[in-house]
Amino acid sequence: MTQEVGASFVPSYIIEKLAEPLKKVIPIKLQIPGLLFIDTPGHEYFSNLRRRGGSVADIAILVVDITEGLQKQSIESIQILRERKVPFLIAANKIDKIPGWKSTNDIPFLASIEKQRNDVKVYLDNLVYNLVSQLANLGFSAERYDRIKDFTKTVAIVPVSAKTGEGIADLLALLAGLTQRYLETRLKFAEGPAKGVILEVKEDPGLGHTIDVIIYDGVLKKNDTIILGGINGIIITKVRGIFVPRPLQDMKLSKYDLTPIDEVYAAAGVKLSAPNLEEALAGSPLYVIEDESKVEQYKQQIEEEIKEVRLYSDIDGIVLKADSLGTLEALISALQREGIPIRLADIGPISKRDVIEASIVAQRSKEYGIIAAFRVKLLQGIDTSGVKILYNEIIYQLIEDIKKHINEIREAEKRRTFDTLILPGKIKILRVCI
């Protein structure tokens, strides 16, 4: 859940080849060049796939352990998908773990299910309907994919095994078919200056500071001037190098086997090298400046988008610090759902100002005098006495830590109040006064 994000391109001919055995059930002839898969560990990186008006992702696959059903993090992912208005389907993984299941490597689910005993089929159906029930409680209609008539109204559940490859053909065929049929207007050929979003900022040997970027629209060329958000302001720089993995290769796995190219078309996952990227802000939008007269327009647009997420108020609430815009936004949404007030939410390391704000709150509302930190560190030489700092690298776990701390402080206050009472006491019942 804390590994690096990955991106890999799967060409349409590969999808068609894998889906060939399913052509009677899912007839598919792709017009799209392929699918760009962005592998997001946990959901903190998915939070970075944001742009104005929704998400960079056209569609999402939520991977669920079919033997366990929806877990807390699955539900949080669904809430983010709902907020961003991203259609999704469910890969119900680990069918090979079902008692009595007989696996055959790399065959479609529909072929595999026919080889199972009746009691195993019933067991699978019960697991699927447990998922259906859980999704219904969240307000979604769902069903096993081969039983759905209208995919615009029902969430498709595709039973798969990542270990044996069963059901992967079904998943790819359905995914490609759905995107091509229902997202046609969003899948037009890229043209014009590129638009993208920064997933990660890294320091790579030989390249210096680089950014992993998803280009979701337009064309990016070597030597293009780009504008993006930084921790301390807007950054304008020139693309020195564009690097991509080979088709079917994951960007994070082939980090030392990337191919340099001169231009790239959306949609694409790329690594960019350029000067002055040390303070680039993960989650920030990125634009190619084709016309110098539009610099101020882009600058204002990026500043407004960053400002929408960062917040400050004078209420008694916690201080929240994160490493990216997307994660900060996801944390704010999660805390608001829990009814936990926020005094300050910002990006970057914990500063003296953050400690001062938290200590002011601690004097009035002790339970909220905390700093919650997601993948950021404390700047050196800062006195944090009197302020509790909670660190975690998993969003839902950080939320749990915050709730636990608040409850512990409140319970301690209650105990102190009870300790001031003199016990035991005497009671006299006055007959005419009851």
C-alpha cells in the first residue's frame, strides 16, 4: 500500500487477442489504440489523479478480495470514485481460494466456471451476492457481469484470479468495450498543447529531480515550456527529456529501462526531466505553454486549483499536512465525513507556524491540538512540546489514529471530572418531595 505508483500501456491488439475466446459473449472490435493502466497502491495515489470537474481516470477497476468482501479501504476508494464521478467495475479477486475450486491458467472466467462442481458454483454465487449486498448499502446496483443487461445502471463484478490469470480476459474485454461504448466523447484523438497531472516527484540518478506525469489530453514535445504548481509557488520550466516504458511494461518496474522519446500523445504515463523541479507539487496540474500570452491565465488557473484544496480558519480544529494536493483533498473529505474540524490544511513539511497553530488550539480544545502528517516530516530545530504529532503513510490509518487520539483525550477529561467528585455519598429520600 506504500509502494510506488505504476503506469503501463496495453495496446488494443493485445486486448483483442486475449478477448478472442469471449467474442460470442462480448463482441469487441476496438477503435481506441489501447488502454493506459495506472496502478495506484492503496488509494492515496488515485487521489492525485484529479483535475477540475472530476478525475483524470476515465474508468476505474476496484480490486476486492472476493473471500473478504468490501473492506474499509475499499469503501473509502468508492467514496472517492463517487465524489469524482468516475465509473468503475469490480475485479473480485482470489477465486482460486474458493474451497473446491479447480483452476486452469489464463482462461476466461466463463470457461472456468463451467468446469466447477455445482456446490462450488453456489459458493461463488454467495460470495458475489455478499458483494452485491454491500454495494447496495452504499447506494449502488451491482451484479456479476455476465448477468447484466444495462451496464450504465449496474456495477459489473468480474470474478478473477490474479494468480492463475482466470477472468483477466473477461476483465480486459469488458473494460475496453465499456470505455469505447459509453465514453466515446472523452476518447477523441489528442491534439493541441498537452494537459496533465503530476503523480510523483522523485530524484533519479543521472537525471536529477524528475516528475511522473499522466498526460490526459494533447501532445507533449521535448523542449516544450511547461507550467506547474510548486510548494512555494508556480514553476515555469522547459522539458529536457521525456521517458516512457515499453508497451506492457510498468513504469515503476522499468524505471531503469525507460525509452527517451521526442513527443508523446495522450493518454500516456511519462517521466519528465527539467530544471527546477525540486519543489514540484504532486497532484498539481501541468500545462504546456504554447502561447506566451497565456502564461498569466495558466498561472491563475493553477493557483486557484491549489487554493481550493489548501485551507485556513480560526476555528479550534486539527492541523493537517500532506505531501500532495490529491492526498490533502482526500484527507480533508475523510475528516469532514467524520465531523472532525480542521484549522489548517496545507502541503509540505511541518513548520513552526503549524506547531504554533496547533498549540493555540491545544490551550482551548486539548483534543484538537494535534498535527496529522501524511508522508511529510518535521523541519529541524522546531520545539513541539505540548503538541501531539501523528504520522502515517496510509490515509485510512491516519484517520483512525486521529479519531483514537481525540477519543482518548476526551475520555481522560471525563475521568478527571469524575475524580473531583467525593464518593461514596449519602442519599436521603424526602417522602413528600418526590
